[in-house]
Amino acid sequence: MKIDDFSAVSTAGTFKLSAHKGETVVLYFYPRDNTPGCTTEGADFRDRYARFRKAGAAIVGVSRDTLASHTRWKEKMGFPFELIADPDETLCKAFGVMKMKNMYGKKVRGIERSTFVIDGARNLVREWRGVKVPGHADEVLAVVESMR
């Protein structure tokens, strides 16, 4: 499946998928900055960042948080990758990651933790939905490394 080009506001200015022609993009959606599962997931990607880069991949995180929140969290966590602010859910809707979830017995609408690997020609190579954080970054890395 071909992924349409998109541009979005990120911690490095405007992120444009087409600017990554020839490069693999790991696009991961997470519910919220500074929460336990999201912090672990971000740290797992951060800790493997050099290996992702060596395999020719860029990592980009996406949530509905504001750019200001992303900037603070990125700095606090030392993330070497960019975070996209999607408060109006444009990207979330395009990738179908908004779901009704159970939070402490209440139904709430939020991002279903999901990851997409997009090759340098903008083809969707692999997707994970309903991600469980432990081991996930390693699984994504294995897919990216197998593409070389």
C-alpha cells in the first residue's frame, strides 16, 4: 500500500514524508507525552536509534500533544528523533489509530499505540496496532534491518 505524502508540524519544524525519499521511516503513534508506557517506548526507540540510523531509517513519534509539550519531553528524554504534534488528529485519522479505549473503567477516545514502517518509495512495509511496549522497538528494528 502506498502512503500519501503528508506534512506536519514537528519539533524540527515541518516534517514532510516526501523529504525522506530513499529512506525508511518508522512512524510510531503513542497516546501521551510523559506517561509511563509512552516514556518506556520512546526510551526504547532512543536507545536503539544508532542502529535504526545505520539501517537507513528515521524514527518519528506522533501524538495529539502540543508542540510545546513535545519540545519539553524531547529535551527531558534526550530523544534524537522528532515528535509530530497532531492536536487536530489529521495524521491519527489518516492512519486510523483513534479508538475507543477503557481507562479505569471509563470509555475514552484516544490513540491506539501503533507503528508503521514506510520504505523509501512510501510503501507501507509493516504495521503494528495495539502495540505492547516490551520488546516492540526490537521487533521494529529487526524488520528495518531485514530491509537492507
